[in-house]
Amino acid sequence: MRCDTCRNEAVFFQTYSGRHLCSRHLVADIEARAKRSIRVNRWMRHGDHIAVVVSGDRRSAALLSFLKKLTAGRRDVRLSAVPVCEEDYRAGNNSAAMRVTESLQVRCIMPAPGDSGTASYTNITKIAVAVSLDEIAQSVLGQFLFGNADRLVHPPPAEWYRIPVICPFIAVPSEELDRYWESEGTGIECLSTTSCHDIVLQETQAMLEDFSLRHPATGYALLHIAEDLSRGNVAAIGAAARPVAGCTPPHRILWKEGNGDI
């Protein structure tokens, strides 16, 4: 099968768009959607210091890679990485999250010994989380199924420890993010996804996946509902959409610049 854009060999079929894409044009398509999300939501500004949450899976690795590429030519925006799993601290450079960070040559922020999460975070202006379209759609569907739609209309602040959260990949399906890391990554082997042990979330995910097989654009429909109901505060829904089993929320480990950095 040929790419519908350049006629080179296609590597991916987007069911919701009906297009076959080669690796180069799939990457370009993903980046265009991520840039649009950043632009529309005003998630990047002059003077920002963005801390990217990395958890050893392909989505967070893809986000770090994308933002490194996006900010490579900018001196007015700084980028750091924050591993969130306790195992990463114990494993050190042997963990996937730490190896990804090192391979991309991104400065890593680590907690100082004995830090209780009460340090000053004034140097970080944004926290970037790798929330995918699938996770947003799953969260929105779950809120409706369990009678919590008001949480979409009045979402909590999109922040952790008073630091705004941004979700550049909210319009990109998880499968495409896996492909993005395979294409744009550094060869570090990462998990396909972060496991979830919540049986309710698992059932909601299975229901959404089954419905999406027949209606491929379902995820985007649910994303648009979230954007409309939250009046553009979709990052708040995204921040709550991706609980990572066994991991610590970023605000518990971010440390003031100059303390515990590597």
C-alpha cells in the first residue's frame, strides 16, 4: 500500500481519516496536531520552563522527544524531564525513563534526599503530561457512564502544586504515539503503555475500543465534547485522565532548581 501523500510505502492506516501514511508523513501529521493543541490552548509562552513527566512508556518518551525537537531552536523556552515512578529513582540510569532522558540529552530534575514534596517549584512554569486521545475519550465516557458529567463542566484547576499542566498529545491516539517513538526515538525500548489496575477503567476502555472499531472517529467526538463542556479547560480533564499505577504525582517530586538536579 502507498502513502496517500507521497506515494512511498505506507506504514500506517488512519481509520478515522481513511488515509495510508508513510513514516515521514505520519510523524508530520502527529506533530501538526500537537502543535495545534499547543497553539490553540496557549500552552507555550516566552520564558517557559517546561517539565515533562516521563514514566518509562512510549507515550511519555514520545512527548519528551517531540518537545525537545520543538524547542531545539528556542532560547526563550527551557525543557527538563521529571521521572515520576519510585522505581526510577532506585534503578537510576538503568530505568527506561532515565535512559530515555539521557539519550535525548534533556536535563533531569530529581528529588533531593528526604524531600517531602514541600520544596519551592518557582522555576517550573508548566508540567507536560503525555495524555493521549484515547485517555481523554475514556475519561469523558466514564464521567457520563457513572453520572459525573458535572466534572466535565466544572473540572478542577489544570495544575499540580499550582503549576499549570499541559497535554500536547490530547488529539493523538496512543497507537500513533507508539509509532512516533519508534520513528523519532533513540532506540531505547519502552513499554507500550502504563498498566492500569482499576477494573472500572479497564471496562470503560474495553467498551470504548469495541465501539471505536465500528465508529473510528469516536475518540475525537468525545474530545470535542470535553472541549465544549469544559470551555477550553481540557487540560484539567487530561491531568486527571492518566493515573499512573505505582507512581508519584509530579508535584510530589519536583524540586527547586539547583537542589537534587542531575
